[in-house]
Amino acid sequence: MKIIEIKVLRGPNYWSVRRNKLIQMKLDLEDMEQRPTNLIPGFRERLEKMFPTMYEHRCSEGVPGGFFSRVDEGTWMGHVIEHMALEMQTLAGMDTGFGRTRGTGVEGEYYVCISYTEEDAGIYAAKAAVRAAQALTDNTEYLLEDDIMRLREIREETRLGPSTGSIVEEAAKRGIPFIRLNKSSLVQLGYGVHQKRIRATIASTTSNIAVDIACDKEETKALLEAAEIPVPSGTVVRTEAGLEEAIEKFGYPLVIKPIDGNHGKGNTTNITTWEQALTAFEAAQKYGRSSIVEKFITGYDFRILVINYKFVCAALRTPASVTGDGQSTIQQLIDKTNSDPRRGYGHEKVLTQITIDQFTHK
């Protein structure tokens, strides 16, 4: 089998007016055109073993297991690849359900169309489904788990962040069309004279000076302090000598972070020794020449949502942790915690799985 071309369809298209996000793959079955599924020994059993959850695919039969009935009766590989590509995305946490497979008019060539939530993931799933179908046909080993993990990684690399995604989802519920304008978080809501643009939680109505101030942690602190809002004492440093002076002035424990960073990048907390401070300073400098050194304060960490100048809700941000039981290793405790069905990879669920990294070891 050979992929001739893959196109990404964005907006109303030949296959559907309502489903605006489709991958169209032009596929040449080559010799497989003469081998429907019922003529491939053991194909159905191998397919069901690889994709047991595909039992839920009703297909044209309209009942659970309907797709497997079609495989038993004999269907062409393009149809099978359609269902495999959809199921791969579903297993990776991207619910898709629309697919179509139709001949191009040339013998052995088919258009295989599948819906997607993340464009790059849809393309990967289409290609992976062809590889997996070939392996099932040839009765050779295929590691589906690797594809599922890669699809999850692609989803996290390319999907809109939680804040932007929530805004876009609400817009879709209200019938407001949206267009993603780049690979990051720049999104257009609506068309023509009524269009608005957002980048993450920054709207086209947000003033430039407000964004500029919010991006500077030290300036933000100064304005908050002037408004009699408590802030930790600290200063900006650019050299090791300045770092040493700051430590002498404020004492331990400390926090060191980039002056204009985000998402916690380059941040180090609860610093209690000079060696830790030096390592933290080097980590912060990877994101800029200037770093903030300030007192480390324990307490609750809230993320506040404000809409139209009104407080709407707050989320308590709790660092990942495990509690020892006197028997299990830390890794076993982490594995047990990660078995919670509410935890998932990246932002796919309400809680995130605990991972082992340099901060975990610290």
C-alpha cells in the first residue's frame, strides 16, 4: 500500500458541511485491492487483538461490533485504515468519530477521510494506520503503544493551552466560528468587522501597557506594593556578586526566577545554601540576563479567573506529592497515585500524571 498524498481540510468541504476538520488521504492499495479482509487468514483476530476497543465502532451495521462484522464479511483495506486512524486518536485522548472511504475512480485508489482534533496528530494517525494495517496483513509485530504515546506527545505539543482552549470551546458552543492563526495560541473569533483575536488569555481589547507591566515581575511587584498589597521582599540581580549581596540582605530560604519568565520556567524555590542559589541563578539566566531573588514564602497558590473586571473563580494549585507507607518505594507510590483515573498525560484530564524529572529528584 502507498500513500499518494495527504491534505488537511479546514472548513466546509466536499465530505461534510458540519465537520470542518478533516484529513483527506489518497491511498493506493496496490495488490491489496484484490485482497479484502475475509481473504486474509487471521486478519480479523489480529485486528481485534490490537484494537479491542474498536468493538464500539458500529459502522453501517448500526450496532456495537458492526465494524468487525464488516471485516468478517470482507471489506477493503482503505475502510479498515479509516477506522484504525480514528481509534488511534481516540486511544490517545482525542475523540473523533467521523470517517469516509470512497474510491477515486481509479482502480485500487481510495480517498480515506478522517476527522481530527489536532491537525498534526490527524496526519500522524493516518500514516500510522497504514503502517499498522500492513503489519496486520503480513502478520508481523507492531507496537501500537509507541504510536499512541507519540500521538499524545503531538497533542500536548500542538493543542491549545487550557485557558485558550476553554475560550475556543465556549465560542464553539455559542456558534462563534474560530480560526487558529498559528501553531501557538493566536486565535481569531468571528469573521469580518466583528472579528476579535486572542492570544492565550490576552484579547485584542487588552491594552499594550497592561501586558507590558504583567510581563515584568519586578514592576508588577512594585505596583502591587504601592497599592498596599503584601509582596515578598527581594531584588533584581544580574551577576554572581549581586546574587551574593541579595543573599546577605534577605537571607534564606529564597526563590530565584527569571524576571520575565512564565509557566514556572527557570524557577527554583526553597533555596537554603549558596550552592543551590548558584545552580538556581544559572537556571534562571537561561531565560534572560536579569533574575529576581526574593524570600521564599509558604502558603496556598491560587490561580484567579477574572472576566469583564469581575472575579469569576479560583483554582487551588497543589504541587504533586506522595505519602510514604513504610513499605513502598517512591516510584511505587508514584505509580499508585498515577493509577487514579482522574490523572492523565499532559492536560487530557483534570489531574496530571506525576513524572520523574530534575525537580522530582531535588
